[in-house]
Amino acid sequence: MPSTTLRRALVRSLRRPPWSAGAWRDTRFTAAGLPMAVPVWLAVTEPSLLFPVLAAVLVCARPLSAVQRGRLRALYGVTVPPPRPGEARSWLLGRLRLVLTWRQAVYHLAAGPLLALGAAAVLYAWGAALVLTTVYGWIWLMPPTVELRRNWPALLTLSACGLLLVVVTPWLAALMAWLELRAVRLLLGPDRAEQLEQRVEEIAESRAGLVDAVDAERRRIERDLHDGAQQRLTSLAMNLGLARRTLKDCPPDAMQVIVTAHEEAQAAIDELRNLVRGLHPVVLEDRGLDAALSGIAARAPLPVRLDVELSERIAPTVEAVAYFTVSEALTNVAKHARAAQVDVSVRTAAGRLRLVVSDDGVGGADPARGTGLTGLRQRAASVDGTLSVLSPLGGPTTITVELPCVL
């Protein structure tokens, strides 16, 4: 919960009536922190207990922090994640950071005991409010010699003070609860850097899941087209071809319609086959990246020298990105580079897949002037990969792509 949200919660707490359920919740929340602050106050009042109590608090800082977070979650529904232990230069410091951080020490040794004083003041105020507002009910139990029994102005003043405490104490409880919420979030939760790190990891995981989902959807569409529409078109083309060969006595105009329909069906099959291959090539899933790239090189309109050496397992999503990157790069070379030959090198090393596509064309490729190289860079970035282009005027052009083997 951001600080603005906590501030709004405090304002709402101050506006609600003292008999509301929120006032009692704030009181329970603040009172629940009292027992954990008692050892520190004992150490302050009794010097002989100082070092044992401090040592116990420091050693038990992690479970005490978990209890405080559980108190916040149980009464307010606010989850405060524990801070992550930072990297340390030595093993000993790393183990110490797993048990205690400086912010936890500040909370349990300073902020917690000070907030406990406020909680004690809240409980004392509620007790005083109860005693003072009911003074007319219990004053008759006092001995007759007590002067207060006959001092009606004083009794009336005490009752008025009790009513005032009934009104003020919920505000005090709300203020103390708000301060504890702030202290727990600032000192027992992750700091700003840790929150940003966790957010980055969540975004990376979400993006990886989205990439996998898109790849799975592409596979589904490819499978549906291959098993559905493509099979129907193939059956239609076979029937038209059979009619073209067998209907010899058909009128010329009708035969021309059959011939045209047969040729259109065959052209539609070819276009659909290219579309399916562009969505997700079957050979990539059946035989792997090496065979799929060999198919691209064989279909390229210019000579392609392919060198593939894969020594590590590659994630299917990364294989798809590598396949389409090489395919689009070869298409760009054929359209714009006026090259006579292309070299494609694919290597795996140290958990990275390295693609190098170089041609002997005219060069001058600039990602800022077109969408082709920009699309390749975005495709590589979708799996935490990088793309660099070296293309001086006059050539040659070299495109280098590095992708992680496993997401």
C-alpha cells in the first residue's frame, strides 16, 4: 500500500465514529505489538539484562519480523513481503544478512518499543475513558468518607473527561495504527530498490509467459490450418483435377471454368503452405533448428552458406525466434542488399545462441530508416536477446544476434 493510500486510510479513520468496528481493530492492532516490545523495555530499565535481551532480539529478528507482518496481514489484509538478502562479499556477511538487516534492527530496537509506548497510551486512554464515563455507576461503592461521593461538580467534570476520551482515543488509536503500518512497510518490507527489482522480475516472468503463450497460439493456428483448411483445399484441388482429366465431353466454357478453378485451388494451397510455414514450421518442431535453417537456405533466392553447431539444448520459443530471425534477415538481404552470397553461422556457447548473418552486398543498412531491422531487434528482445548491425556503405553487412538458450 503506497504512502498516499496509508494517508487516506488515516483520514478515513479520523472521520469515523468512535464506536465503529475500525476503532476497535486499530486498538487490537496496536495492543498486539506490546508483548514483543516488553523485553527491550526490561533491558532499558534493568542494565544487567541489556546484553542478553539485545542478543536475543537480534538473533530472533527474522521470526519477530514475520510475526509483525502476520499481524498486519491478519488485521488489515495488507501483505508486506520480506526484504531480500543483499549480496555480500563474504559468506559470513551473507549468512548474517539472511538473519538480520539494519532496518530490522532499527525496528525491533527503536521503532517498535517507541510505538509500544503509544499503544500503551491508547490502552490507558481506553481504560480511563471506561472508568470516568461510568463514575456514577461505581462511585457508590466507595467508602462514605470519600469526599468525591458528594462532590457533584467534580463527578460531572470526570464524566465529561471520560466522554472526551471516548471521542479522542479512537483518533489516537488510528494515528498509532497508521504509524505502525508505515514503520512495518519501511523497515520490515523491501526498500525501493528491492521493490523495483521484484517488479522487474515479475515483468520478465510475465513477458516470458506472454511469449510462450503467443508461440503456443501460433502453433495452434498452424496446426488448425494444416489439418483443416489445407486438407480441404487439397481435396478440392484433387477433385477439380480429376474432373479436368475425366470430363472430356464437357463444353469448352465449362472446361475453362474447371481449369481456372483447379489452378486457383493449387495457388491457394501454395499460399496457405507458405503461410503455415511462416506461422510455425513443422520441420522446426519435428527435426530441430538445424534442419529448419537448412530448409530456409535451400529456398533462398541466392546462395547461402550455412554453418550450424549446436552443443546445448535450446528452448522451443528461442528456436522459433532464431528461425524467424534468420528467415527475415535472408528476405531483407534478397530485397535490398544486392548481394551475391550470404553466410549464416549459428553457434551455442555458455548458455547463449549466437547467430551471424553476413552478406557481400552494398551495405548501408540502417535500423532507423526501416522496419525490417527494427522488427528483428524487437523479436530478439522479446526473449532477452540482443541484435547488432554493422553495415558500412559499400558493404559488407553483418547482423549479429545473441539469444539465451533457455528462458
